[in-house]
Amino acid sequence: MYKERIIKEKLGLIEWSNSLRNLSNELWFKEFHNGTWGTADVISHFISWDQFMIENRITYILKDESLPTNTVDVESINKGAISYARTGISKEEVINRFISVRKELVSLIDVIPAEKFNQPFPGKETMTLYEYFVGMVNHDLKHKEQIDSFLKNQEGESFR
């Protein structure tokens, strides 16, 4: 049950991201508020963190190995995502890359034995693997809501 819920939630963003293909380039890059991210940045952010999870979490979990002990430079990962989104790469390429990396992530989550989801997350014995993934799903949903809210407000402004 736990594993299936995580997979369903992670896959749900793929269908939703396809709806973003209809955005104008102006809206795709427009900041939510002055000095904040835009939709392009968030989708690129998803790519970066999915890759991080693949390379620095799931790969180790599947091998029953300890997670890398290096500190996670959240700021650097986020800056790299924004930079990638604004290198001139097209909206379609960013969305396609997100879908590709997300499918890879989900396929690896699917390989994790279901019973592991009730076990402690390596290195954080007070958190189960399921709780870790729920945190990642909630992170996705927070950003999805941020984009949806922004786009809804933009629709309202276009009728003024």
C-alpha cells in the first residue's frame, strides 16, 4: 500500500507537467513574485532533486549500503536547477527531461521491496523510508500548488 501510493503520487506529476506545454514562453519564465522562481525553474528543480534521489538515495537503498556522508548543498542544487532552466533550453526539452528522469525515479522506487518502506530510513533512524518519500511527495505537491495558483492568478489578470 505504501509503495503504491508513493508511485501513484510521483507519476501524477508527469500528466500534470504535460499540461504546462500549452504555456506561453512568457508565462513559463515569469517569476511568481518579484525575485522568486518561475514555472521553468520549478520543473528544472524537480529534475535536479529527482536525480539527487536516484544518485544519492535510492541507488544506496537498493544495495543496502549506507548513504553518502557528504553534506547536501541544497542552495547549490537549486541554483543549478535555475541555471539549467534558463540556458536557452526549450520548454518542451525541460518537460521531456523531467518526465524521463521522473520515470527513472519511479522505476527505481518500484524495485525497492515493499517491506523496506516500513523500515528506518538509512541514517535517520527516527524516520521510515515511507515517511521520507511522503516528504518528497509533499515537496512536489507544494510546488505544483504554487504553479497552479500562479497560473490561476494570471488567468484572472488577463481578464482585467
